[in-house]
Amino acid sequence: MSSPFVDTVVLREFERRMPWSLAFPPELEAEFRESSAPETRRWVRMSVMLALSTVLGFAFIDHWVLARPASPLADAIRFGLQLPIVLITLFLTSEQRFPRWYFPAITVGAPLFGVGTVIMAASAPAAQVSLITGRILLAAFYFYFMLGLGYRRALAINAVVFLAYAGVTLAGFIEPRSAVYNLFVILCANLIGGAGAFALERANRATFLEKRRLAETARRDGLTGLLNRAAFDERLEALHAQAQRESAGLAIVLIDIDHFKAFNDHYGHPAGDQCLRMIASTVRHAARRRPLDVVGRYGGEELVAALYDATREHASSVGEALVAAVERLKLPHAGTELGTVTISVGAAVAAAAHVGPVAALLERADEALYAAKARGRNRFVIAG
């Protein structure tokens, strides 16, 4: 698919249509988790409250409704292991604790909870094994859909529970024919729950990518794929604030295509658009040498770059490289002395200890750009 945005992480992920691994690159994965964290926390908190009522509800049913004989081991597991796990998990779903502590705790707590239920089934009278095994099915679906674990983590936890049930079966704690039947039921529950969890997570990730794609498109210039003026100004303000906090240098580089109106008049606007796209791509690759550097379309045939933590020497190196890179394209232009498309580049640098207002830095870069044009174009000038 031809698109000015295909080089972005979001579009690369979107176009490969979510592989079976359900994995994003690390930076995008972190953003996905961060964006979903508030809603996940609210859902998990409600789910853990429901789990608390479920644990207490089964305790009530076992002791008073079914009037079973009290089992010291079952009560020890219920009140000494499962109930504390639920209460600790509920404590960790607060807004302050959730991001750091919830997932490490539930990764340990969930399999312990499930294995506890397996032990309760193994120690129960034969007539009650299937009843308690039903709770394992509830736990399986809970792990897949209610605790925000994600498909792979929930699958791993359920695999631990399944193997634990198989282990007590092989150890002879559960009658073999009943155990085989129950294992098959647990396996089927995991196949159904796992498939549903996979489809749900895949849909959530695809929705996230689509939202990112729309947001990315809104911030990009439709012709060049560079940041549009509003998005660039926003990023520039953020870089400026960061440079002030960290006492880092900041450079602004303005780029103007020489005699671009004459190019459009001679070759036509479609050729002009293609020329602008090629130069924008060249500028993006030549100017963005560091992760925080940004490039945008400033208007018409004028492009702009902001270079973070830049010195005068670095800005000069970038500016000279831009002029040389466009000249190497050798795009025909009958209206220039060289007979090819060239650019004029002006830059201004704010030293690390003296990062002044953004407007002043832009004005100095603009003056340098006009100086480059006045000196014959196809050159780079840096403000003094």
C-alpha cells in the first residue's frame, strides 16, 4: 500500500494485521498498556470484589446450605490462602498501587488460588470431587476474562492449574475415571476460554492501533507524511520545555525549496507534489539523527526540523548534509543555474545554558534562511 505514513511504527503494526503472538514492539507495547491501564484497573477492581463475594459465598454454601462436615484442609486453603490472596489483590487495585504491584502479585496469586482449589478437590470425598472441580472451571474463565491478565499470562496460569489436577490424579488422590472426565472438561474449558481471550485481546489491540492510526493521520501532513504545522509546534514546545529543564541545547533548521513556484509552473502541480514528497523524505532521513529530533512541514514548500541537545557544530553538520542530500537527488529543474532542484537552509542554535523563547529561536532561523537565499541559494547559513 502506498502511503506517506508507512514508516511509522503504528502503521507497520496495523498493516501486518496482528500476528498470532499478539506482540507489539516494546515502545508501542508500553503505550498500549499505559492507555488501557485506567479502564483495566476499574474492571479488575470490580472483578476482585466479585471474587471476594464468590469465595465467601462458597464458604457459606459448604458450611450451612449443603451442611457438609467441616474439612480442616479445605478451610485452611479457603481462609488461609485464597481469601488472603483476594484481599491482598483488592488492596493492590488502588490507583496508586495498581501500576507497579498488581500484575506481579496476581501472577503469583492466581496460580496459587487455582492450585488451592485443586488440592481441595483432591482431598474431598469422592461424591464431592466433581462439585469442587466445577470451581476450577469458574477460576479458569475468571483468569481469562476478569483479571486483566492478557491471553498469554492467563493461559500460562491455567496450564499450571491443569497440570496440578493431572498431578493429583497420577498421585491417586482422585478416582481415575472421574479424574479423566474432569480433566477433559477442564481442557475444553481452556480451549473455549483461551480462544475467547485471544479474540478479545486481538480486538482490543486492533482497536488501539486503529485509534493510533487515526491520531497519527491527524497529526501528519497529507502530502509529505511529516508532522503538520500544529503537531510540530506542539512537539517543539515540549522539546523547548525539556531543554530548559535538562539544560540541553536546541536547534531549529528551516528548509525552503529554491524556485519552487517556477518548478510548479514549468512541470505542473503533480510533479511539484512528487518533488515535495521526495525532498521531505530526504530531509527526514538526513535531519533525524537522534530519537528526539522532529521534522515537519511548516507551510508550502518550507520544511522545518528541531534538533534536541544540539550544538552549533551538530546543527551545521545537519544543515550541510541536507543541502548535499537534495543536490544528490538531481531532480530536473529548468529554472535553476544547476538545472536541478536545490534547497536553502537556515539554522539557529540555543546553547545549553541559554535556551530562550521559541519564537526568538524561530526568528533567528528565519533570518538565516533569508541570508542563504540572498547569498545565491543552494547553501546553508547558521545564525551568529
